[in-house]
Amino acid sequence: MTDPRATALCLLARRAPAATICPNEVARAIAPDWRGAMPAVHAAIDGLVRDGLVRLSWKGRWLAMRSGPYRIRRLSDK
């Protein structure tokens, strides 16, 4: 399995500045069994949030922490 943290940052870098990605996009990029990769993806995203590199949102509203469905956006794109 490829590093989910690096993969998330790479996917975001390929998108428009204000674009978001879904966590399952990261999982699908790193493992054939993407559902099995989701715990590692969630943990990596939690780390990126803690490190101030990404923010989470759902339906246009910022989330303080990961809970339920969410989208990932680069923090520098406020």
C-alpha cells in the first residue's frame, strides 16, 4: 500500500486551488481493496488536519474534526 498522506497531498496538488477530494479517492489510489484502506486513509487525513495542511468540509461547511462523510481541501485555499 502506498502512503495515504502523500497520496492525498498529491491528489490535491493536481486539482484546482479550491477543489476538494473525497477520502475514497485516496483509498482507491493506494490499494486494490480500497475499503480495507479506509482506516489508514482516515488516520492520515487526521494527521494532515493536525499538521495544518488540510481542512475538512461537508456540503460547504467546515468541520472541526472528521465525523461522518467529509471532503478534503488544502488549508491554503481559504
